[in-house]
Amino acid sequence: MPRTITLRDSRGEHRATIDDDGGVTVDGAEIATRIAGPGEVRVAEMGRAFVAVAGDVRWVFLNGDVFEIEVLPDGRRRRAAAADGSLTAPMPATVVRVEVSPGDAVRRGDTLVILEAMKMELPVRAASDGIVKTVNCQAGDLVQPGVALIHLE
């Protein structure tokens, strides 16, 4: 039986279906995938994706972008979104560098903070245009998932 999950990124929500034969469609479009090894899937030859898991939520790191995937079993409602304008760490990590200060104007996609986890650098990017209201971290801080690092207006 095909499994459907919701993918959420800075552009909105997308419905992905995984067929019993391993075929993947996102918003009705087929995606070329192949198994590349234990726990590793290649997506349309875009590169390797790394995944962090917490409960029903997965964060996928692919070519410098972070995608949040939430598995929604049948009959279950979507969890509440994070506070509007807050950017959080996707997993326990160390802050390597903070690229912005309060009052800075940012554009969607700008890198605001660089984190390090699992020996990978993870950019935290602005999901929308805005002004940095607060910065709640500094280089060297250990941060936890769900805790606001930056708040945008």
C-alpha cells in the first residue's frame, strides 16, 4: 500500500507518495531515485542527502538546503508550526558562526547561522524576507531542536 507523507520547506507544503515498488512522486511528479547503499538513496543524481530524525519529523540536508519532513499517519492531524518568524536548529548542534545582527535586513534564502552536527555544516536560512529582530545564539553555543536561534519580523 503506498505511503503518503507531507514535505515542508520554505516554499510551502508538498505531498509525497512512496509506492510499494519504491517509486516516489512529489505533488504528482515522478522523482528519479535509486538505492545507493544501506540507508542511502540518490535523488535524481542530485547528491547525497543526510537525514536527522526526531519522532515523526525528519530533517533532510541536501546540497546545502534543509527540508523538514513530517510523517503523518492516517487520521492524524499536522502538528502546530513553529512560532512565526522563528528559526530553530533541526537537531542538537553547535553554532559555528552567526552571519547577522539585530536590525539587519535579510532576503529569503540568506544564510543566517551556520551550525555543525554529525560532522556536517548546516546552514540555517531565512524562510522569507524580513528584518532580524533578535539573535539568541553565538558561536560556540550548543543548541537544541525547537529552540529559537533567530527571530525575524
